[in-house]
Amino acid sequence: MTAVYGLPHCARALCTQDGEKERIRFFAGTCSLRDDNELHLVEAKVEDNISSLDCIYIFSHPNEIWSISSCPSNSKIVGTIHKGTESSAGRAATIWRMEDGTLESGFTIAGDGEGGARKQEVRKLLWDPANSKPELLLALHRDAVGVWDTEVGSNVGGKLTAKLDLGMNECAEGAWNPHFGDEIATTYYRNVYFWDIRTMKEKGSIPGAHAMSIRNLCFNNNKPYVLSTCGDDSLVKFWDYRHLQKPLCHYQAHHHWIWNVRLHSCLDQLVLTSGTDGHVKLWNVNVSPMSSGQERRGKEPARSQQHMNLVKTYEDHEDSVYGLCWTSSTDVDTWTFASMSYDGRVVLNRV
């Protein structure tokens, strides 16, 4: 059931086409420092236990692509994070509209400004995961979070409406809470921070959540209050973010840095991880937040009730696996996921 697609250059960015519900499609972007870069839209086809990855479009893209974010309310809209202007070393973001096989630039979120390019650069774009506020887009800068009111119809535009200053808590990675639409989580080095974008204030933090840098974090779509993190210490951790003193459980999932932890949007017991050891791993996880009774008694869930069992290790890559995502087309196929290694190899698998 494995299918392979090759990009012409090295690559780091992969994401599902969130707005497409009738077909299984993924975006993959190259990050070559010397060659012309490209954004590829590929489609997965699974019939009679035979799968394939076919190229739908190849878009020319200025500068290397470091991250891709697909709009959940409009399949033609996609955002990329890329190197900024020639005079700026910082990364910027552009919201694009796909039209007749070309990318039309909607608007750009600059990665430079006061304080120097590196301080202002854009690290990640977040669309509302619950799609309850489809017009809102969050731009995570190194030192702030910009709240953008966007238009993503036939015309694409955006206006900065609010800005959350992170102070000394710089941002490296982030996630939007699917259960409470005013809450986001960001990471900086070994720490996790929780923010309210309505009041523009910090709500809490996990200092020293990992022994080394945190690379990724993910909210559980089905269980409120459960957050997963992973990092360079080779650990995956699960947290009840109402009780931040210690994780619900943690496991050494890889033998090197872990770059991705991905919880299935419907079947949250299915978890994918990938890292610089070149492996993708599928886990069967049973982790639950503390019940109200346990909260009142100050009691932790029994360790036997929390487990993370390895189901399968996928060894389809020969380089670090930086891209990993489940399909968003759950009405078509719930079991498909894609992974991508630094050498530009995109692999499709089904559970």
C-alpha cells in the first residue's frame, strides 16, 4: 500500500489540503538555497489495495519554503512561510490563491521591521482548526502573535487587527486549541506557554517541559485539555494542561530528535511520530485527562490507564523525516497519511 513521489530538491514542508474533502491531497514544498523552488500539489489514489501519488500541479515559488498552511474553508487558498526580501534575513509569509495552475499572491506578512529581521520573522501560520472563525488567521512571529482578519473568497486580502506581544517568551512553534477558540499554545526552547488571544494575556506555562528543545506540539481534537509535545530529548509527552506540574505520561519514541507528533483528528488513539532517525512510527495511545473526581481528590490517573504501544515502524526514508500529516479528507479515507524526508521523498501509507 506504499506509494512514493519525488521532489526535485531538498524539502521540509508538507501539509494536507485541508479545504479539499472529496479527494486526498497534500502540499509539498522545496527549500533549495540555490535552485528555483516549487510548491507541489499531489493527489493520493487508493484502489483495490494499490495506491499512487500523482502530481496535480507544480507551482513556481520564490525562495525556499519552510512551512505550509492550508486554509480549511477554501481549498484554493494556501499559506507559505519563506525567506523574506533580499535585504532581510528573516522569514516572511504569503497567502496565495491557486487559479488555473498558477499561484496568485494575495497578501504578504512581512518578516522584518523594528527590532531587526530575525526578531520579527514569521515562524508559523495557524488557521482556526474548528473552522468556527474561518476569517481569522494567526501569524506566529518570533516575538509576537499577529491576529489577521482575512478575506479568502474570489479576492484574497488581510488586515492586522490585533497583536499579542510575547515579551521575552519567543515563539518557535505553536498550535491553536480546537476546543477553546481563544486559546493557543506556543513553545520556546524547552518551555510551553498558553495564551488567550481575546485578552492578549498569558494563561499558564510549562517551564522545562522537555530536557532539550521542543520541536512540535498538538492538541487532541476529541479530548479537551490533552496536549502532546515532542522534542530533541527523543521523548513524546502528554499533558493535561489544567495540571501542569507533570505530564500524564511520557515515552522515548525515537532514538534521535523527534520533529513531529500527529494525533488523528477522529481516532485520537492513533498517533504518528517522525524524526531525524529517518523513521515514522505509528502508536496506539490511551491517554485521558484527569476526571473531576480525581481533581477534587488531588489524585492522578493510574499509570496502567495511560499507555503508548508501538504498532508499526515505517522505514521508507533514508533521511530525516521533517514532514508528516494525516489526510484531512476523513469522509473519503480515514486511514491514509503522508511523510516526507529532507531528500524530497514523499511517501504515502495506509494504516
